[in-house]
Amino acid sequence: MSLTVAVAIPLVTAFIGWVTNWAAVKMIFEPAEFIGIGPIGWRGVIHRLAPKLARDIAATTSTVLRPSDLLARFDPSELRSMLDDRLDPALAVVVADAADALRPGLWDDLAPEARAMVLDQVRSQVHAGAEELVDQLRDEVDELVELEPLIVTALTGENTATLARLTQEIGGRELRFIELYGGAFGFLVGLVQLGAINVLGQWWLMPLVGVLTGLATNWLAIQMIFRPLERVQLVGPLGYQGMFPARQAEISADYGRIAADEVFTPSNVLRLVMAGPTGMRIVMLVLETLQRRLEAASPLLEAISGATVDDATRARLQAGLVARASDPALIDPGLRDEVEAHVAEQMSVATTIEDRLASMPKDQFERLLRGVFEEDEIILVVIGGALGGVVGLLQAALVVGLG
């Protein structure tokens, strides 16, 4: 056998191992839409199984994060310094409307000192009402809110690209390992193949070894990502642990950061809690809190208006306050972004998820990535074998052609 052939054999088997594993990784993410004829074709695993994968991630996340965790560190009093000065102009408009609802022209008739006193009283009631509302929500939020729908919605449908990016970020090192491992393992197989060719001299060993190399590299690489869950000592100080469980702490930090930035944002959480029956209950809590605050302020209202404030009057005031306070034109557009950033910092979602995922049992933790391979593992392995066989035929042609 010529030196050229001897060098080519392990290099080609290394290429077989690399290209089959590279193709397997690509097939996890691409194509986004089905490509094929009739039932024969392929769609990227992430895009085809997005609902199931998102449910797996949601179920894992829900074991470490509860709705009450999102409110546990939230303190509305910390927002006062940020909000009071910015909201005072809007508060003055709302209070003026309420005063005129008690008696037309009442607000204009009040002296500046009286207006300032009323605004101070209302501001105090708003602060107390906000704290009271948050306390009530802390007690009921676990029963009112489910986080899994939020996670599934954030990772499926039009947001499937987010799921693909999440998978690439938390499993990027493992996916890269699959590709490189294929090349390294293929090279070792090529050395064995070289010895077999020298002894047996049969060209058909090339495609056969190509098939076996493609099958073995894809299957073994996937197994090495997740197994063993705990480190196993091999020889002396040498040992091995599946890459994913070995990186649990690092992956937990990455996932916590991504979840906080893209899933459990204040705006996403607000949309979740305001949807359906949960939103109705939140509205009822707000109205009940507002009603109690109006009852507490009734003596002040009667003093400045000179009229009796009965239930009907409070109901009229309540409706007017809700309608006026809901007007987006009253709020500085830039304030929302500042408030959301402050609330996100208070919720500390990233830290909470990181800490709890890092201590999660490894058989539960692997669900963050395992589902990506689980459903189509056999298909990916078989395709690896088929590609290996094709490259092996080309390798055989090379060997035969070179004598």
C-alpha cells in the first residue's frame, strides 16, 4: 500500500466522523421549514418539536421558580423615589378630575396650600394601597398564576427562534463537542481500518467501516453529553462525567440570565397575570383596594367638598379614577422602561433560577437539553451511518484508483 493511501485512510475516516456529526448538529436547527417531497423530508428538530421541548423546559423551570418568587423581593416602597416626582403631574390631573366630580369647580376653588395637602394625602393613600395590593398578591399569586404557559408562549410559534438560540447558548459547548469528537473518533477508526486493509486487502471494508463510524460517532457522542450523570473514575486519577451534568453550575447561570432577559420580563409577567380569570381577579383586588382607600379618605373628601360622600359617590369616584389613571397619555413614555428595569432587578429572576437549577438533581436538570436529542436520536444516528457509508464508498474509490 502506498504512503498516499496510508495517509488518506485515517484522514478520510476523520472527515467522515466530523461531517456526519456536523450534519447531525445542523439537522437539530435547520431547516426551519419542512423540506422534502410528500412525507419524505426533514425539518429541524427544534422547529418541529418546539411545543414539546418548550413544555419540557417549562416543567423543569416550574420546579425551581414559583410565581410568588417573582414578588418575594419586590418592594413597592423602593419605587417611591423614582416615581413620586415623575408621577406628581399625572396625580394632580387625576385628583383635580376627582375633585370636580365631587363638585364642579372644587379644585379651582381650593387654595394652593389646600391642594398641596390633598395631594399629600392622596399620595400617602396611593403608597399604602400599593403595599396592601402587593401583600394580597403575595398571598394569592401561586394559586392565580401559572408560569408554564408564559414559558411555552415565549419559546414557540413566532418565538421558536428564541428556543433555538436558547438551545445553542446553553448547549453550545456540547454541540461543538459532537462535531470535534466525530473527527477525532473517526481518525482512530481510520487507523484500525488501515490495519484491517493491510491484513485483509478488501475494498468493501471502506464503506462498511464508514457506516459503522457514522453510527458509532453519532450515538456515542450523544451519550457522552449526558452520561454518566456523576463522575466515574476510570484509571487512577482519570475519570469522566457527562458534559452537560458536569457543567450544571455554568449552564444554570446561562439559563437564568436568558430566562430573566427574554422570558420573565416585567412586561411578559404583566401580560400573563392580566390574562383570563387571573386578570379579572387582579382587577377585583385593585378595585377592592381602591374602595378601601376611598373609604379611608371619605372624611377628607367631605371636609374639602362640604358634601356627604356616600357609597354612590365613592362608586362614581372610583370609576372616574380608574378611567383617568388608565389614560396612557398621562404617563411619561420613558418611565415605563425605567420602572421595568427596576422591577426586573428587584425580582432577581436570574439569581433565583441559577441557584435552584444548580442544586437540582441531575436527572431532572438534563431535561433542559435532553429532549432536543431524545425524540430523533435514532434518526440522527441512522443518518450518520448513511452519510458514513457514502463517504466510505468515495474512500474505496480513492483506494482502488490509487492501486
